[in-house]
Amino acid sequence: MASSILNQDLILISSICGVVAFLVTYLAMPRLIKKLRNAQIVGKDIHKPSKPKVAEMGGIGILLGFIIGLFVAIYLYPTLQFTLIITMLVILLVGMVGMVDDLIALSSKEKLILLWFAGLPLIWIAPPNVGILYILLIPVAVTIAANLTNMLAGLNGIESGLGAIAMTSLTVSCIILGKYDVAIISMAMLGALLAFLIYNRHPSRVFPGDVGTLIIGATIVAVAFIGRVKIIALIVLIPNIIDSALKFYSAGIMERQDHNPTEVGDDGKLMAPEGGFNSLIRSVLHRPMSEEKVVLIIWLIGIIFGLVGIILSYVLKSRII
């Protein structure tokens, strides 16, 4: 009975954190967008015929909502404070790497090294009696996942939408498996991403920047290792893994200046350019297509794998029982 009450409390706390994260990000974004534009921190929306300038580094708003959401969780449930503080530290460090990359354009090698160091604090919450290889794998996983969620990007709403789908799947899976405390982390990020998506969807008023895209992957890894749902986390990342594999197979390791952009017709429809690297987006573009439709198809792919993750959590739960 006591355990049931505790679980209900944790679900309530998760919901509160998600709502708080949503409200903080939603309310912060208009002012943040204005500040970014005034500071000329903008980028061209190259997938529009008019190439409008859009505020960059909007992921700061996601980071703010997420951190405030976890602070609320710490206040409401102090027992989890060590785990949540470590998670906040990792996401903040990854976000800082993203900010630096947005401002001065780090090389791939520099970014990988900095992300590895940013993921190190997660080893403090590694399970007992695990080997050194497992411990070293944690920051490596942060580095890989952060880059995966950073690579499948560029269209209005695609990163924040896929991130929200992944967080929804992880939240539901954690609840099914009885990992209610870990659901607090995924719910906080889900709330922040949903609020950001309101401003990031087509036509986008703000881009997340690396500060926004990198922290999505880092949060997935945090949930995976803390909640021991690594297989489910891997499944929700499959769209990003496919995209990365297509790019690597077709062009190897690329710097951002090596990217040739998707072409845009006078009617606003996107077209895959002749030659160049392949990607999940360009695989979808077998014919000219509107940006909204391409993003919707990618979201649907994400939803399919998100549902597979949820189904797997039911299977795992039945085996535990």
C-alpha cells in the first residue's frame, strides 16, 4: 500500500515537473527570441525561398525549462536530489558545449572531446559492482547520442518534435516498468520540448541551435543509464542512427562546411540535390515535397520506433513479473 502511494506521488511529481518545464520554456521564449534577434544571433532559414533570418540558440529556453523543472522535483522529493543534481550538471555541461559550438563553430574532434568530458559526472550514479569498461562507456554514450540528435536536423520542428516523441516513449516505458523516479527526468525534458515546438514548428520563429539539439541526446542517455532502459533508449534513437549511418556511408565524417543544402524550388518545395551525401531526410525526398510533409514523415518514423520501445517495456515487465 505504501509503495503504491509512493508511486502515485512520483507520477504526480513527474507531471508537475513536466508542466513547470513547459510553462517556463513557453513564457521565456518570446523574450529570448527578441533578445537573440537584437544580438544578431540569427541564422538563415535556407529551406524557404525568401531565406528569412530566424533567431538561433533557442535551445537555451529548453535548457532553462528543463533545469527549473528538475529544481521543482528536488524540492518536492529531496530523496532524489543527488541523481537529479548529477543529471542537471551533465545537461548543463552539454548545453554549454552546444553554446560554444553555436558561437565559434568547434571542429568535430573538439566537440567530441568536450562532450565526453561533459558526460563524465554520470559515472557517479553508475550501478555498483560494474566494470571499468561499463563506466567509461557512459560518457562515450553521451557523446554519441548528443551527436546523433544534433545531426538529424535543419527543418522546422524536426529536432524538437523527434525529441518530444523520444521523451514520450521513454516516459511511458519508465512508468510501465515502475521506474517512476526516472520518469521525472524525461517528463521535464518533454515539457520543455513541447513548449519550444510551439515556436519552432513551421514556419519557425526560432532554431534550437546545438545547445538545444545536443541536450536531447544527452538526456536520453541519462534516462537510459539511470533507469536501466538502454535498449529502449537505443530503439527511440533508431531514426537518428539511420540518418547518421546514411551520411557516414555516403560521405564519411563531415564538417558542417562540407554540407551541401537541400534545394528549394520557387514553390517552396524541397528537393534532394544531385550528388552529395545521403541522409534520412533526403531518402524521404524521392520527389519534391513541402517542408511540413517531410517533417511529418520523419516524425511518423520516430513514432513507430517510439511505440516499439513502449511495446518492449510491456514485454520486459511481463518477464519481470
